[in-house]
Amino acid sequence: MSYVALARKWRPRRFAEMIGQEHVRRALANALSSDRVHHAFLFTGTRGVGKTTIARILAKCLNCERGVSAEPCGVCASCREIDEGRFVDLVEVDAASRTKVDDTRELLDNVQYAPTRGRYKVYLIDEVHMLSAHSFNALLKTLEEPPPHVKFLLATTDPQKLPVTVLSRCLQFNLKRLPVELIAERMTQILTQEGIAFEPAGVRLIAQAADGSVRDGLSLLDQLIAFGGGRVGEAEARTMLGTVARDHVVRLTELLGQGDAAALVRWAAELEQWAPDHAQLLDELAALLTRIALKQVVRDYAGDELYAPELLERLAAALTPEDVQLYYQTAILGRRDLPLAPDPRTGFEMTLLRMIAFRAAPGTAPEPRARDGTPRPAGAPARPGTGTAPARAATAPTSTASMGAAPPSAAAPAHAPAAAAPSSATPSSATLAGPASEAAQSWVGILAQLELQGAARALASHCVLLGRQGAAVRLGMDPRTPVVRTRAQEEKLAQALSRYFGEPVRLEFVVTEALPETPAQSEQRAQAEETEQARRSLEEDPTVRALQERFGATLLPESVRPAK
């Protein structure tokens, strides 16, 4: 007897055998039980999630010889013939190969005739979006008012290509991509019943590679069984899929925790002997960092088949939550930019180095650098006209007591850069930076050093620094401020402040009218004073007075602008 692929052999034949898609199963079961079955259904979703399978089960429910119900018997002649694909009243059409209008008209010529064997004549049109515009026009009238013995079941992976006139005539069900856990559970059941030896980690890798599709997962599982000589092992799965061993990913994470850039580069070079897929390697690293972050937040997080809770516990203790978030964000951005790199290995190495470069070294201040990356001499301004760069914050700055700021004894965060002061000095834990001048300590001084433009700079100029405690930076805003605050502007401001303070920060906005003068208000006041001074100077100018007396000239105050 010829071998039957797992995807075909274990195809669900009843709603109860399907995994996931509960929202579709429940709606169809209720419609069948109450005898309120629509004449046209549209099933959408990515490949291998069960569109055609659900349509065939629905056809079986409608034509079971024991009556219409959500639980077909599966043993009568109609049920067996539908399962075997030879039921005369179930007409399956592949729209990809029958796109012409003549094919559609030929198909619809038989709609008016009663079913030969079953209760209903069911038309199952797969990949219906491939039909031509003329074919859709030919289908519309029949789709809207079919004979009572006809049901249309349409399936597509691209519903956006369907005309709205077709969508409005169908009940539409969107089938979701299935989570890794459900696919792995289904594979485990199949392997157990097939009597095939397997390792849970190997099954998990195949379920991840399935990308939400059960059919793709079972096809990969068939391939792995053949590749592994009748067993499903983790090593065989990684070799077949081209992924590196998880020990290598764990080692990368450990080196990131140590902050050893040289060791990271050496390890990345050693990985080349396995010819890794660098994009997949970054995916694996991001996945591990996600589990570490979960372990840090949810203490009883048990991990999964790939990473044991003991390992996650050790890595969670070795990395700070801020570093985990930074590494994760850098990994996914590096994954996105990998095609732009000179070659994948270079892009991968630069992503690792970027993680280390953005990580704040405990107890040290980052060396001042110019815009081109070269070290900047002490006291040199960061940009022309901005003056000396203010020292980095050692601890939380003082904030007004009415805003609920941290007391002066608030402890410094573990990874905050030290103040640019002599080692013998002990700056107050409530100051922005010990020996810096008052101007440099002000929000205006900080704002001058931030690389911000446009709306994000406008937002910053309408704020007042209330204080900083750990990673939290509190900014005050007047509710009457004209600027519009959006999430994109907040993210740009937070990134600029993270670069300034040398560690990731999060923003906390306090909206109140009881605030000191903002940089924007200060600038407006200075402009108003300059304008007023210019107006007085014009009024006192002898030439202007002579013109007024001789010709009756009038000075328009609103037209006065200070000279630049």
C-alpha cells in the first residue's frame, strides 16, 4: 500500500477534530443546529489553516444521510464519498486553473438541476480571488439568489482581491494562524499514535517553522522523519532547518550580559563553521530574550521545551530588565536591516556591537564624542552655539515637592553613568550633575544637547524637567500648551534622553498649570521683550518722530520686528 502523507492521513473529518478556529466552528455548529444555514460562505486565511477542510466538513454536515447536523456520522455513503473526494454533488473547483468566464458559465449551467445523490449541491471554489472580473460578474446573480438546493463555499488566501459585490453576498469567516503551542500539541498526538520516537524540542522547532500553518508543519514533520531515519530529534531538526544549536544562542546571551565586545566578535566568527542563517540567528536571540523578560516579570514562568526554567532563571539574574529590552529591540531592528548590510555576517556582527555600544557601563561615564565619532576635547561644545555639554546625570535630579518627586536621599540606579566630577567629590543624589553650572543643569541646557527636530523638539520645549528617579524621567506640561503630544514624538524624545543620560529611560508626563517657565515660554518672553525694545527704539528715533510730525505718519506696533 502506498504511503499517505501525514497532512492527508490526519486531515480532520469532523469539527471536533480540528484545532483552533473555535470562532468558526461555533458559528457553523450553531447555524446547522438551528437550521439557519446561509447559501454562501467565504473562508479566508493564510495557507494550511483549514479553509478547505472546514468547507468539506460543512458539505458533509449538509449531506449526511442521518440528517443535517453539526456532527455528521462519518460512516454513511455520503460521508465516506465526501472524505474520499468522489461525492457527485460536491463540486470542487480550483479557480486558479479555471479563470475564464466560459469556465464559470459552464459551471453555473448545472446549478439549476437538483442534486443527484445528496440533499444539497455544494460548490466549493478554492482560491476564488483568481477568477477574472468577467467570471465574477457571471457568478454574481447566481451567488445572490441561488436555487434552494445549492450552497456556495468559497475559499481564498487574498480576500482583498475579491470585489465588494461578492463579499457582500457571503458570510465571511477569517481563519487565524495557529499558535506554536497548538501545532506542537497536534504533532505530538500524531507522532504518539504513529509510534514514532520524538524529542519535544525537535517538535517545537518544526512547529515554529510551520509559521502558523498545520499543513506546512505536517509536511515538515514528514520531511524530518525521513531525514532522521524514522525519528524526530532536535539535532536533526536544526540540521534540516539550518538553525544553529540553542547552546550557541545561550552563549551569545551570556556574552552580552558580560559586555565583552571582543569575545562576542570571536564567537560570531566561530559560528561561521556551521554556516548559520544570520537572520534566523537574530530571531532565535530575540525569542530567548523574550523568555528572559517573561522570567524577570513572571517569577513562576516555566519556560518551554527549548529553554528550561533553570536556564532562564540564571540568565534573568545575569541581565538587567533594561538591558534585555535594549538587546531585544536592537535584535529585531538588526534583523530588519540585515538585507541592507554589505553581507549577512557583517550585519549580524554590527548588531551585536550595537547592543554593547548602547549598553550603559556600570559606574563609568561615556567618553564625550563629536558628531563624527571622534573623542571631543574637554570643554568643547557639542554643537556651535550650544556651549559646554552638561555632565551626565549620576542620579535622579531634584524635582518640586508638589510633584511627588523622589526625596534627596533617593539611591542612584545601578547602571547610571557617574557624574563628570573629581573622584574625591561626592555629588548629592538629588542633583542632575554635581559640579556643572546652573545653566548646564537646567532643562534648557539639556535640551540644547538633544538631537531633536520638528514636532519632537517642539514637545520637549513645552516641557519642564520635574525630576528623575532611576529610569523614570518626569516631565511637566501645561494643559494650555499648544503642542500636540503623540506617541511617535514621545518615543523620539525618550530615545534622545536615553542617549543623553547614557541608559534607557522612560518618560512620565505630569499635566498641571503650576509649573516653572518652559523653554518655549522663555523664548516667547525673550522675543516679546526684544520686540518691545525695538518698538520703543523706533518711537524714540528722531527720524521717525520727524516723519510723524511732518507727514502725520503712524507707527504700526504689530509690524515691528527686532533686527536679527
